[in-house]
Amino acid sequence: MKKEDVEAELALLERSRDVAMGRMLRCRVRYFTDGAVIGSREFVNGVFTRCRDRFGGKRKDGARKMRGSSAAAAGRLWSVRDLRKDIG
């Protein structure tokens, strides 16, 4: 996507709280690359359990809410990593 198109999409997402799932995911590429695991809460926790040795001892579960303009995914999609800051 061109930089102008990305900026227009992000501006639209910021104005709208009720974003369609497809549009939201198209702008959430970082979750697919840095998030490691994305899916339902049960799926993410299952992967976390199978790979328990890769996480700190204090961590109790694997599922983390997606942040930012992810209202369409709220309660349906989770990530194993808690991505806090956009890089770019």
C-alpha cells in the first residue's frame, strides 16, 4: 500500500470505533508478524500451554487483548504477545 493510502486508512480507523473485522485485520499486520500466535482465547492459551518453557514463570495464561483500533476483534481475537507500542 502507498503511504498516503495507509495514512487515510488509519485516519478512518481512528474516527470509527465499529470497524469491520476485515478492514481492521488488514491494518494490523504487526499482530501477524510480532504477535507470534493469533486466534481465539482458547487457541492462544493452548499454544501457550504447549510452549510454556518459552515464557516467564510468573505468566499465568497466554491470551492478550489486541490493542488499538481493534474493536471488531474485541473478545474474538487474541494474541500471545502484548504489543504495546506501534513501531514505525
